[in-house]
Amino acid sequence: MSTLALALAAIAAATVTTRASAETVVIVSQKNPATRMFSEQASQFFLGKSNLFTPVDQPESSPIRADFYRKVADKDPAQVKALWSKLVFTGKATPPKEYAGNAEVKKAVAADPKAIGYIDKSAVDDTVKVILTLP
């Protein structure tokens, strides 16, 4: 194996390890009255079963997105995509808008009192409120 291939493998392994040990939090705007939420409730909003909140998603290929859906809904990215395809096709719901990463999700949630999103715990600041921490 070349030095470059070894270096890339090490970086990939470190990325997986970092994501596995990172905590994901569900956030809402400081203007939102919600203070706590259970995983089952969060999954309702992100799977189109309730429109009480407007969900904001991370990029489809991001490790945090796969981790989030596995933890709150016990679904992998393909299952989530299939579910949303069905909801969109039948006209029952519109999928969450995707943002490029933690900073963009946080900004979108902070600006909209009905929005709900998820980010790495390390990205939280006083512009948003944490209502659920996922281990």
C-alpha cells in the first residue's frame, strides 16, 4: 500500500471515530417555546409525520445525518430517502430543506421559530436552544 493510501485510510478511520464519539443535539430557535423533546417526537418531524415544526436537514452524504436518523428513527439513509420519496410522490409532505453543515443549519434554525434541526454539540452557541441530546 502506498504512503498516500495509508494516509487516506488513517484519515478515514479518524473521521469515523470522531463522528462515532461526537454528540448530536436537536436544536430550535431561542424564540421557540419548546424546552425538551424525546427522540420519538423528533423523528415525527424529520420523517414527515407532523408539521408542528419545520425540519432542517444536514447534507445527504454527511455522517451526522446517517447517525441522526439511526438514533432517532432506527433508519438508514436509504430508508429515509425512500420514505420521503413516497411522501413527496403522494403529495403528503415536502422533505426538509438541506443545508451545507452545522453552521448553516444553526443559522437557518435561529432565524425561524418553527424550524428544528440537528448539529454537533460542539457547534452550539446562544443563537439556538438544545432540546434533545443524542448519545
